[in-house]
Amino acid sequence: MTLTHSPADHPLLQDHESEALRTVAAFAREVVAPGAAERDSIEKGQVDWATIGQGHALGLLRMAIPREIGGLGLGQLALALTLEELAAADPGMALVFGATGLFQTPLLVCGDPGLQERYLTPFLGAEPVLACNAVAEERNGTDLVLPQNGQYVQEMTTARRSGAEYLLTGTKRYITNAPVATYATIMANLEGSPGSTGLTCFVTELEQEGVERGEIHDKVGYRTAPAGELNLNDARVPEGNVIGDERGGWDLNVTIGNLTRVTCAAVATGIARHSLERALTWCKERRQGGRLLHEHQMTARKLADMAGRVSASRALYLDAATKADNVLPTPAYESAVAKLVADRAAIDNADAAMSLVGAQAFQRGDGMDRVLRDAYGPRIYEGTPEALALVITDELVHGLESR
């Protein structure tokens, strides 16, 4: 981790998790980080298949899949630490691997052996396969995150029963990996149910009639990870491809959100950590007023605040990850707090690094412009600060009522 400890040293990790983390840390440092600037200018909708292939060889596209069927078998704690390592090198690359893991999460949660055999096995092969989780829509952001807002969802993608199939119609937007994914989990509302009260989760192949890849988004940050639209026009999904139960989408969505916010907080922590490391390197070499920058009191205070944000963010996401590994149902409060704090830390540390490095950081070749742009990504996906505040406050109020 930062700055003197290895993530593999965490006492709650199992031996195979520690070994995997050591490997990933070296991969992130030696392979991912050197190519971050080049990937930032990659053509939209494209991915760095060479680096993804190297990561796949290490197991990064099967991190949470159980070891007994060929995955790495990482728990939430190890998974979060892994994504921090990747994000410190290039948060967009962390998202490419993480979005594929997000596709796998509902399949792992539901425990359906048939669906797992059919849709997890492809990630165990020799060639890298990417996937996505399609929830977001043009008119539905927070309303698809908060169950109490389900009745207000507008023009939701629908699922219409047709014999032994469902026909999915609608447009999913802002979907990470959509331009290059082979598979998707899709949240759709059963036809005739108000808002998203009939929310149901489906798993499907994307190379089929009725599915078109729409607009590729030209994002400000996370340019390593492509995102875009999925246009569904009576896309056929077998009834056996329902994950969980009909109308069980909200319960599944909440569980997935509570798990994913842990890893999102880890990604934000990685960004905050990168900014600290960049600023510290500069302040150890740059002299002003006859002294190294870090020897000036005001600079030392800025560096200390940056370090505090990294340590606080990490402590919160590690606590949330530990509870996610050991408590059912997955707690909402800890993951929401962790993400809320880490999202802000990413932005504040990137801003502080820009200030400390100064004119050099303002040059495109320095790379801090990419970090600053990437820093604003975490506060948008898997719950904005405002949505997280509602989750946190709701948990606090219910906690007081139960005393």
C-alpha cells in the first residue's frame, strides 16, 4: 500500500490472496503504470488488449470466481486491495477489469449452477473476454440506485414475456465496457409494472439480433475504459437467464451496490494515493528558498493532509470489505461511508498535487491532468455523494429507532 507497506501484508488475507496481490502489485507498477498516458489518448471505444491479456493471464478477469472452478477466489478484502493497486497505476484499467467482475457478481450472488457454468466458464479460458453490467439509463440515474425512488423511474427498459423467452426493449447508457463486451447483465422492468417496481435481472450475450451498440461516450476521464450505449429492440433472452427471480432485481441491485461501493472506494483511494506519491516525489527534489519543498511548513501540512486522506479512505474501505466478507446481508452503511470519503479524497488529493507541483503539473506531458480528470469519476458512478448521503442517513435513522 502507501507508502511502506505491501497490500499482501494484511493479516486477514489468506495465503493465496497475498500471493495474488504481490503479483498484481508488480504488474500494476511495471506494466500498467508505464502505459497510462498512452491509453489516455486511445481512440474512444478501443481498449488496450495487450495489457488486458497480460492481466487476464494473472487472473484479473476471474478474481472473484471460486478457486475450485478456476478463479482466483478473492474475497472482498483482497479484491478491494487489488483494485487500489491497479487504480494507483491507471484507474481506467481498474475499471475494465472491475466492470467485468461486476458482470460476474450477480451470477456469484445468485448461486445458480447452470448460469454459472454457462456464463463464468468463458472467463477461465486462454483468451480475455470482457463483460458489463447494464443498469444506467439516460433518464434514470439515482432512481435506479435508491429503492424508494423506484416508482419514479421514467421510460425504463422493459422485459415482455413471450412464451419461454423475454423480449428486452430500451437503451442502456454510460455502460463501462459496452463497446467491447461479449456478455452483459441487464436490469429491465417487467412490462406493465409502474416505474421499476418489476425490476428483474437478465444475463445475455450481446452478439445477437436485437442488440446494437450505440453511441460510444467521449468521456473526460477514465479513457482507458470505454463506455457507451446498448440499444435493445426485442432482444431475446431465455426465461432460464433470469438471475434470481422475476421482480427480484431491486434486492439484487441493492446487494450488488453495497458490494461494489467497497471496490469503488478502493479505486478512489488508488487515485488519491497516486496524487500523494506524485507530489511527494516532486517535493523531495524541488528546492525553493534554499530548502526542499517538503521542508517548508506549509508544504508539509499539505502532504500530511494528503496522507491522512489516503489512510482514512483505506481504513474505511478495508473495514467495509471485512464486513462484506463476514456479514449477511451485506451492510450498506460502511460501504457508503467509505465511498463518500474516498471519492472526496481522490479529488482533493489531485487538486493538492496540482498545486504543489505547479506549472510542471499543468503540462499535458506530466500526466497530472489525466489524474485530475480521473479523480472526478468515482463521485459519479455507483452512487453520487447525494445518493450516498440518503443511504447513510437512512441507516443512521434506523439505527437510532432500533435502540
